Amino acid sequence: MGERKPGDRERAITSVAKTSITDSGEKQHTLLGADELILNMGPQHPSTHGVLRVKLKLDGERVIGSECMIGYLHRGVEKIAEHRTYQQFAPYVDRMDYVAAVSNGLGYCEAIEKLLLVEAPVRARVIRTILTELQRIASHLLWLGTHALDIGALTPLFYCFREREEILKIFEKYCGARLTTHAFRIGGLQYEAYDTLEKDVERFCKNFESRIVEYEDLLTQNRIWLGRTKGVGILTSAEAIAFGATGPVLRASGVKWDIRKAMPYAAYDQYKFEIPVGTAGDTYDRYLVRMEEMRQSRLICLQAIENIPSGPILAKVGKVLKPPPGEVYHSIEAPKGELGYYVVSDGTVQPYRVRIRPPSFVNLQSFDRMVRGHLVADVVAIIGTLDIVLGEVDR
Amino acid sequence: MFLHSGRRGCDRGAYCTGSMADEPKEQQPSAPPAGEKPASSPSSASAPPAKPAAPPPPPGGVPAKPAAPAPPKPPVVLQTPLNNELVERVRAKFGPALVEATEDRKQAILTVECARLAEIALYFRDEEKFDLLSDLTAVDWPKREKRFDVVLNLYSFAKNERLRVKARAGDGEEVPSLHGVWPTANWLEREAFDMFGIVFAGHPDLRRILLPDEWKGYPLRKDYDIIEQDTAWVKENLGIESGQ
Amino acid sequence: MQAVTQGTIEFLKLYWAPLLCGVVIVAFLPLIVGYVVLVERKLMADMQARLGPMRVGPHGLLQPIADAVKLLIKEDIIPEDADKLVFWLAPVLSVGAALLSLAGIAIGPAFQIAKDINIGILFVVGVSAMGIFGIVLGGWASNSHYSLMGALRSAAQLVSYETAAGMALVSGLLFAGTLNITSIVEAQRQQGIWFGLLAPVAFFTYLVASIAETNRAPFDLPEAESELVAGYMTEFSGFRWSLYFLAEYTNMIVVASVATTLFLGGWLRPFPRTQWLNFLDFLPPLLMVAIGLYCLVRVPKQPARVQQFFMVAVAGLCFFLALVLAVPVLVPVVNPSLAAGVKPLYEGIHGSFWFLFKVSAYLYFFMWLRFTLPRYRFDQLMRLGWHFLIPLSIINVLVIGIAMIVGTYLHLEGWWLLLATLPASIIALLIALFILAAEQKSGQQQAGGAASDSYAG
């Protein structure tokens, strides 16, 4: 303490928070006549879901401004794509939204197929649908667990991981990998479905029905949960569209739009399912929408395994892919929202440009709008409800 | 005009050459399975492609030419001029500002004049009900006079239709910001600035978004070498030449 | 000479015995707390479909020791901008207050360090509330935003809930008519009924308020790990951090003890005066025998030799405890003439058992809540405190007071007192719920207004 200059302590405290008594006349813009507090959340913070960094401007505990600082996980995926062949790049997309790798792969493969003007065989499309829907459930389970954990409910996390584990086991049996699966190939599938795939999926779906009731028992009608999520982070439908929000965030705001229905890809046109829509656009509605989406995904899986058509699993694509020059934009309904691939080909083996439209990145933009006027505790609830994955935000 | 050379010509490091391992294979005329079923993908096509010879199709840019090394198959024309009602309306309203209207793999692409981009975007949002800006990005064509394509991917909930709007911009040329039309353009434009160095005029907060502020260069430009930054960093901080 | 000896013994009894007890408690409490934490982790694991600590010792039984060693040898980090003196002092203050309040707790009629303080319960509550200084100062001295916010939250929370807890205690104390802890338990023996049953609303209020006071979920906002990283403890590590941890768990034990003493009959067995329920005295030894037998049955299933040995040891311990517990109840059965002789033994051993049993049950409830419920938001916590619990506890004091008067007037005693207090409790609850409903209505309007306001821009 000896070498400390006398003013140090005061200065340090001023930087923390100091009620300005003397010049309160000038501080009329805040409620208590206090200085604003700048709180830095992340990139190392328990609930910023990876390496998101948020700068919050606080008045007491009320947020009066925020800024997301991203890029800590930027790996230059789009640049890498330009230096890889079409097939070589496929595993890279798994590393973007690493909790929904199968969906990423589906979007990429379909985009390149479109660019090549090939179409995957029916059997491949059905198996793709099954795996992608399982992946959606897995992704939503991870969201549910972490979201609940952010709001302070410890237990759902482990229940969710229990079920997610079942899905990952199916992936592992199918392609040998659990997380970054690289399950699909351009033109179809590389691996034939293993013998008991249908049985495994069916068993999972059967169990899952009661399990999801279990989660809802813990949360849906819980007074604290309602208090923490209702009216928090409201996004009206107009705002959601203006901010480009897609996926459950958009649907919870009341816009009934799901690419699986609007522009069916894979085998979604064959199955019956509902698009859950919210009304209030708050955190609670997003919770309900995602819960219902899991149920619908389960139904899709059950329908799909009933009748997996036989036939080839890989369309005739060459070993070397040289799509004719041109460009294509293809998007799928990833668990987080619209995952788009804009691929430009110049006729060589490497893509000229691959642009990935990341749902998390775009959805995160509405964070500032959602968080203003709320308390610090709501910030983590809102980060959770956006369901972002920083691998995808930063790419 | 696609200019392989434009791409190959760029200064590639050893890193890049390594990735070209299957270049030899490329020589074999392994027939690209393309072209056989052009109408296959269940897609987000716009209105039916009205083929009849319409106003001026071709000026520059996207060629209607198949890939150079393609085997002697009948060339598949993937890029066709587009002339539907939407194009008519846009042309009637903006005249020469609509530079080109094409269709590629059943996806509509309108190329518009860069200076009037914001105005046209507003028109698309309000009049044509393309209310969702799915994506905003850019493509770099270094050999072209105006090297950048700023690409907007629009979606209309009402029509369930996608539309791609492009604007060509030269290096250093200011592109009007669309932040006022779609707030979501904010980050997307920042990303385009970050990666390409395209300046968006009227953007409220044009800073780098994914890369650190002190980053040099714009990585997604074609003349930006993938290991440039590494070599520079090694040289500066370790005082040795990079081993890569 | 004899007078001198007598005087020395008196002196030792008065000062050195409590001091020795204190040293023993300070030495062993960290161990006890460590095992409370282990139990908590095991319970949590069980509720969350997993195993919990399993590596250190059989079933993780040595985990607390490993944790303690780890915490002790961790690097001691003091942030550069911290106020070093206060930073050093704060955790000590916190843990000091918690330990000091233990002095007033009576585990059995014989086991109390600070014996027969006439303001017993007031002393415990008052001293344990001092711990807040440790939290506030620690949060302030860390010179970190998260710590500061945690400290602010903690201060506000403690002030709000201390009121409710105090009022709830008053309702209970009305029955006892004394603040002395031994007398409070004696009063419950005389009434033959726990005060928790006579004043259920007060018990409930105290339960909620005590969770909030000890910063436990769902009221763990001062250290809400998902919001404030670790709240006031963010900058603390190693030994200092473990002091805070120790303080928190000690406080839990203290509030559980207070609740047990005042509302759950302290060291009395259930229904202490009902003769035909005397067989309840055989329950503790039988329970111990059952646990021991279970351990023995599980022995062959243990994978390693060490674990088998450990299980046998645990079983042996249980049987020994069963024996100890059985002696005071079996001796009067065998030889009724010795009944009076073993009476103090019975009080001591069975009293401790029942007291610890009740405290454990109370702590189990704390833990159960933590694993089940999400966390309140700060404004909701404050609203719950000021708009529901405080009015409820104040109204409860009033109606219980009236019920007492009615009871005295009608000469109601023991269980018959319920006739007066139960309706009173129901009335208090109804009034509080009415207030809550009215408040919620206006709160919704307010929230609606705030929401529209904050989204206007």
C-alpha cells in the first residue's frame, strides 16, 4: 500500500461507480443522478455462451445501452473456402455452428448440389432429413439446458444432456463422429444407414415424448420461470423482420415462416408438421416455440423412419467437382434460423466465393434492441434466448 | 470474363499451393454431371423465366458461357436474361439504373446502379414487399473495372420469393448504406467493410466487426494472401522470416 | 486450599471449557462444512441423473479433504487496485460473524458454548447478520464491477429479508415468552407441540427469509454465477474464497438451527409429551442399524478392496452409533430403577440426534430448492420481500398475538391452542395473498408501462 499515490483509490472507485452529489444537476439523464456504469461481460463470462463480449452501459442495474463485440472466434472460414476444393471445404462448415453440425453440412451440400445441378437420391434425402431433425432436437436441447442454467435452474441442463447424448450416439453410430459429423457428402451420403438406425431413432422418439414433459414440468408453469421470461426481451414482428431475425426468434414474434415449409428442401415436403408461432415475441414465447419445435421434429423423425425408400444414396457426381460458372443462394432452416450459402463458381475445382449467412450473427443484432431497459439479470436471459453459437457468429 | 487468370494470378503462398493437390486430376475429363437435369432443385425460383428476347441482356459481368475446360457437351446456358413483371416494373421506375436482369439456376438476379442502391432497396422493401434482407455481402472481381459486387439477398414473405440484387462498386467507391432501410444491414455492412474494405456511405458506425481494429488489409479480397498477416506478424514480433 | 481448587475449577468451567469448545468447533467446522458440501453435491448429482464426485475415496468420501487442500495451497491473488486491508479483513469478518453466532446455538440441553444467554436467539440472529459487513466490504474492496454489484445486491437483500425473518421469529417467540434458547425448547416440551405447527405462517416466512439471508438459490443473486460471475466473491480465490464459502455454509447451519430451535422443537423428539408415541425413541438406533445393514449388503458390490473395507468401516460406525443411541432407551426397559440415572444421557444423546436430524432436514430442503428452481430477478426478489413477506409477517404477528389472547382467555393449552392459531394463520395468509394480488395487478400495469416506455426509442 505504501507506494500507492493518494489519489489512486479515489480514481479507481470513480471508474467503478460514484454517485455524483456535487454536480447532480448535470446528471439528470439517469434516474439516481449517478454516473453510468460500464460493465464488461465476456469474453470470459459464465453465460455469454462462448466468447461473446458485451459492453453494457448501466444505470444501477438497468441497461441503458449495449454493444456486442464479436470476432474472438473468427477463423476466416470464407477465405479458407476459396483455397479448398468443394469437397475439402465440407468439413469446415461443421465447425461453424458446432452444436448443429449436421444442419450446416446439409445446407452446404445442398447449395453445391444446386450449383452442380444435381439432386441427391430420395433415400439420401430422407436420411438427411432424419439426421437433421435429430440435430435440431439436439441443438434445442443444448439451448434449453444452458438457457435454464443462465436463469438459475441447474437441473434441466443435465436432463437435456442425457437426451442429447442419445442423439449423439446415433450420430456416432452413423458416421463415427458425435459433434462435427460431416455426415453428408455432396450428392447424397457417403455412408449407408446402419442396420438399426430406424430402431434407434424410434426408441429415442418414444422416450423423448415423456422426457420433454419432464422439462416442461420443471419450467413451463414455474412462477419464477414465468417471471424471468415473460415480457423480457420483446421483439415485435416488424422489428424482428427489420433486424433480419429468423428461425425461432422470428416465429416467436408471430411471423409464421419456416423455410422447411416455405421452400421445402431435403424431404420436408413429404412430412406433416406444424410451425409453432408465438404472439408476444418475448423470451417465454421463444421458449415455447422451441419446445414445440422439438416435438414437431420428433414427429418428423417418426414419419421419416416409417418409410425410408430404398435405392442409391449418392448421386452421380464426379470425384472432381467443377460446377459450371455461376452462382447460387441456398438456405435451410437451421436450428438457429436461416442458414444460407451463397456460392459463386468460376468453373474450377475451388469455389470462387462462399458466403455463409449465419443465423446467429444476424439474430444477435437484435440483442441491443431487446436488452435496453432491462436488468443485468435479463441480459443473460436474452443472450440465452437468442440461442447463439459463437463459432457461427464469428466464423 | 470470369478470368481464371484473375484468380490464379493472385499471389498465392505455399499454403495455397498445397491445397491444390488434386489439380492433376482436374485434367481428366471427368464429365461434370452438370446440366442433365437443370430443372431439378425444388427451389426458390422467382416468376417463370420469360425467355423471349427481351431488352438488353448481356453487358459484361456474368457470362452466359460454360466453363472453359468443359468437355464437348452441349453448353448448358445457366445464365439467362430475365424479363418478368418485376423486372418490367423496376425498369419502368428506374430505367437505366437497372443495369442487368438475369437468372442463374432459376434464381433471379438484378444488377443495379450502385449510386441509387438505397433508393432501389427502399422500393423493393416497400413496393415489392421484399421485406427481409436475408443477407448482404460482396464478391471481389479484381480484374474488373469496378471490382466489387455488393450482393443483397432479399426475401418476400408475401410472395415467398427470393431476389438477389447486385451493385457494382469500384475500390474506394462509396456504396450507400442500407442501414436506414433494413437495420440488419448494420452488421452485415460492417462485415463487408471488414472483409472487403467497401465503404458504406451513411453507415452510423462503420468499424471492423470480426477482425481486430488494428488489422491490416481486407482478407476476402482476392489479392489478399491467406498467410500475409501471419508472415507479417512473425516478422514483426519474432524478428525472423516466417517458416511457412 | 480447597477453596482455591474450587475457584480454579469454577474459573476453568466458566472460561476455558467454552474456549476449548470454541477451538474444537473452529477446527472441525470446516470439515463438517466440507461434508455438507459433499452431501449437497451428491444430492444434486442424484437429482440430475449423474454420480457426482466419485474419484477421491470410495464414493468420493474424501473429496472435501482434497478440496480443502487444493484451496489452501492455491495462489493467493489480491487484485492490484483492491483495498488490500479491507480485502484481507472482509472474509475474516464474514466467517467470524458466522462462527460467533454458532456459540449461541444449543445442540442439546448440555451442548451450548455460550450457555444460557438470556437474549439467546437475539444474539444469534444479530451476530449472524453482522456477516453482511464481510460481504459488502469484500465486494467494495475488490474494486470490480461484478463484486460491487454483488455487494450492493447482498446489502439490499439482507436488509429486506432480515425484517421478515425477525418478524417471523417474533411470532414464534410469542409462544415461548423468552429469548433464552433452552427455555424456548422447554416451552415447546411443556406445550407438547412444536411452535412451527402453532404458527405455520411464521415458520414459512422464516424459511423463505432464511434462504434469502444465506444467499441460497433461488435467492442467490449476490453471487449469481450466470450474471455476476461470482458476485462479491469474484476477485477472491484460494483460502479467502474458502472463508466466504465456510461463512455461507455456517450461516446455513445457523439459520437451520434457529428454525429448529424455535419452530421444530429443538432437541425434542416429535410429540415429546405423548406417552403412547414413546416407541419413537427406538427409531434412531433402528435407523442406524438399518443404514449399517445397508452398507454391509452393498459391500460385495464395491469394485475395489479399499472401498469394501471402507463400507465395512461405515457400517461399523453406524452400529456403534446405534449402540450409543440404544443404551439410554434400553436401560430403563431392562432396569426401570436406572431410568432417572440415564435421563441426562438420553437428553444428551437423543437430543443431539434429533437436533442434527432436523437441521439436516432443513438443509436438505435448502438444497432441494436450489436444484429445482430458477433464480429470481433482483426486482422480483425485492418485490417478494417488501410486498409479500414483510406484510405477511407483520400481520402474522398481530393475528398470532390476538390468538394468544383468545387462547389464554379460553384456557387453551398444547394442541388445543391450534384452535385459535390456525384460523389466525389462515387469516394472515389470506390478507397477504390479497395484498400480493393487488400488488401484482398494479405491478403488471407498471411493467406494461415500463416495457412500452423502454421500447419507445
